[in-house]
Amino acid sequence: MKKRLIGGIVAAAILIPTAAFAAPTLFEMLARTPMTAEQVKVDEIGKAALETLYSALPETKSFEIIEASSVQGVQTSIVLQEKGGVGKTITLHTNGTTGVIEHVIQENWESKEKPLTALTEQEIKSKADFLIDKVYGDAGEYEFAMEQMENPDQKTFMLNYMKKGSTTPFYQGFIHGHTISVSLIGGKTSPSNLKVEGFFSTNGKPDYFADAYLNNVNLFSLLNMSPTELKEALAEGKSVVEIAASKNISKQQVVDILAKAQVDLQIQGENRGDVPKSTLSNEQLLKAVEPKVLQIIEHKTESKK
């Protein structure tokens, strides 16, 4: 049950957050800007993503860019398909700040007569390993676990690649129908000096739920603090809200950044098909996540002093 809960949360809305630094209007916050193939090829983030893809999977050099869009400073998304409009498709979701490919989706790369979920566990793992090895290069370094998710509408397997001793996956994959999707959760999503564990602890263990919200490069920029400095300040018994106030930064500015990051991740999960589409509007989603954000940023750790 614990493993299922961790995986579900990660897939839905607690990947390492990336969000716009400022607090623009709701429309500006959520609007995606379409990009042409030509724009992608000259865009710094888009061009780097394509170079990584072409190096990893040379056959995709002949694919056509059929769709692309960006949220400035947050994410660049590119969809490529075999020429002719049928057959293999691959989608990249790239971090708009770091340029790291965070999500890769392969569709229709196998026989249409046999869904991926009909393969053996070892065959499924080999397919996911291949994609991770090609894009990231190190699937064999991690412990592996797979389980079938409780999804009555579509048979789906969740794959977790974890470092020994860790309680959260480094890579997480989903297999359903003719689709393989892999998400990068740990390590490379942001530079190593922009990610720490254990901002808060529960029963002496790191609270990864809080970490997933607070490991946000734009929060660090707003507070003008490194992750380590923020962790040390929290350990003294201060809350994020109090730390922000000491720098003349309002609670709402912090809420806007962190809430938007989680809504963006929810929308990404919906677009990838990893989580069901919500019936809530974007504004309602932002309001729904605010209590979770407030719980984290108002939390105080008992000082050890």
C-alpha cells in the first residue's frame, strides 16, 4: 500500500517542481505557446532536447515534429512521429529551466497485434530499460519493482527504479496498451546543488512529500537561498512563511509559485495519460492545492537548540 501511494502521488503531482519565478495572472500562468518545427530547432531548450533524442535513438532523425509547445521557463514539449502520419510516435517533455528531459513517451513502437501489457514481466522491464538506457544511460544501477495498478478502465503497470535504501523512485514508468512512458524523478531534474532531502522529518525520517514541493529552483531564487540554507533555517524552527517575511516576501508569492508548480504537474500527468483528467478548471485546481501548500510552508520543525 505504501509503495502504491508513493507511486500514485509521484505520478499525479509531486515530481520535482518547476515553476515560473514571478506571480503572473492565471491566464499567463497556464497558457501554452504553440511552436512550429522551425522554432523548436532554433530554440535553445528544444534544440538540445532534439540533439539528445537523435543521439539516443538515431532513427528519430527521420521523424516529423507534429506538435510542439512551451510554457516559458517551465517546460518545452515536442511530439515526433514517423513520416506518413502513422506508426511510431515519441514525446519529450523538457524542463524549461535546466533543459533536462523529464518525461519520455513512446507510442506504437511494438506490434499492434499485441499490447505491451501482454508481455512477461522481464520483457516489459527490458522495454523500459532500453528507453532509460538510451535517454539517461543507467537503468542497471537501480533496484526494480513492478506492480499492476488498480485501473478498471485500462490494464496498467507501474515500474519503479530505485536507489538502494531509497523510499522514492529515481525513474518511474507506466506501461499501458501500446505506450511506454518514463519519468525522471530524482537526481538530474535539477542541478545537484539545487536539490536536497529532508527539509522536514517525520518520526526521524525525511518527509518526501514536503521535499517534492520545496525542491523548487524558483522558490530558492525568490528567497535568495540555496536548498541547504533553507533546510538549515527550517531546522532552527522557522517556517517557510517566516523566512519569506524576513525578506519582505509575502506568503501569497510563495503560494503562487508552489501551487502553480503542482497544477502544472497535474496537467502534464493528464496529458500523458498517467492520471485521469480532472473535471476542475485551472483556477479550481489552484485553489484545491493551496491548502496543501499552506500546510507545508507554515509548518515548523521543533528546534534542536
